[in-house]
Amino acid sequence: MDQYRNFAYIYDELMDDVDYNKWIEYIEDIIKNEQAEVQNILELACGTGNMTIPLTKKGYDIAGIDISAEMLEVAMEKAEKENVQLVLLQQDIAELEFDMEDLDCVLCACDGFNYLTYDDDLEYVFSKVYEILKENGIFIFDISSYYKISKILGNNTFTEKREDTVYMWQNYFDPEEDLVDMELTFFVKNKEGTFDRFDEVHQQRAYVTDDIIEKLNDSGFKSVKAYGDFTFEKPKKDAERVFFVARK
């Protein structure tokens, strides 16, 4: 399944409404709230570096992993323009291998784990993260909630027209498999002034919060907490994003 190939080069343009500074502030608030000592971070599904680069500028030692070579290429180009040194690895997080152990923190932002559609893959990642974290290390990640994927994405269609880009996004939600298939069609203006078309199909899994907590506990994590929508409160039924914080 082709994901984040051509899309990688217009991803930041289409995600310009996301407040990454707010996201980073919230992650740092979690770290402070947990009184965790964090200097080094492994970021899973780091994408185009929208979290990686600012966190590196803040003085954290970060290595980023992503399955998409194109997303990593964009991240590296952005880092070079901002004179930031990045350590980036191309890897499927469902097959996570990382030599370094005793990490302070493992982070996965912007619903990277929703792309893990099999229980076995999610359970493997959780167990691997537990293995590479230091004692009392912190694991922070978020998912698009079951509510968001089943109701907001659901079987709905989204379209947007910009000056140089037009996209159509059709979703198909399967409640028996808890999977949403997202068919995306893009038209991007080229140098000649005409538009090139490309298509991608993305698939995400809708997870129930309690199931994630159970899997974290089964992997050995302690003090597992779930928060809704950038708060420190339990997720409400209509929360669109759920954050998880687990300690080794």
C-alpha cells in the first residue's frame, strides 16, 4: 500500500493548520507532570520532522524513525535549511529494531500507531519500546480516537481547493474490522501551470482506549494514563485524540 510517497512533498502544506508548538508544549508538560528526566528521545513515525526539528532545537538528543523515505527526505531538507543536525532512520515501526537501550523517552505523535492495523504489530512495538527504555523511562504517544475514526472520518468525503493543490478524500469505515480505508486523490500544479494527479490509499485502525491500556499493561508498563484532547483529564466520549503516558 503506497502511503506518504508523493503526498510527502505537499504534506506540510496541507497540515498548515496543525499547531505543532502547542503539541510540543503539551508533551513537555507531560514530562514535567511526570517529573521524568528526559534528555534523549526516540521518535517513532517522525514524518517530515515537525516535532523532531523543534525538539532538537530545544536541546533534546533525538533519533527519528519513519517508514517513508520521502517523508524523511523532506525532514532532512527542512533541517538543513534550519541548520539542524538530525539522526533519521528508515524503518517500519511494526518491525522496530533499535540498538540503543536505556532511553529516557520514546515518543510517537500525530496518530502514528493508528497505522498499525494488527494487534500483533502493536503488541510487538509496545514490548520493544519497553525493552529499550531505561528503568522508569517514559513512553508518550497519541492516537486518533475510536470516535474520530468511526464518526468524523467514518464514511465521509472531504475536499479542499487551494491555489496550487486540490485534493479529494473519501473514507470507508468497516465497523466489523474497526478499519478505515482512506482514498486520497491529489491534483498538484506543476511548473508548466497544469496539474499532475496522484492517488494514495491509507488505512488506519480504530482502537478503544481501554484495549490500548491493557496492551501496555501486558507489555510490562506501569502507571499507564490516558488523556483526552491535550488535557490532563480522562478522554470524553467525543474526544478526537487520546494521549497515553506509560512508565517502565
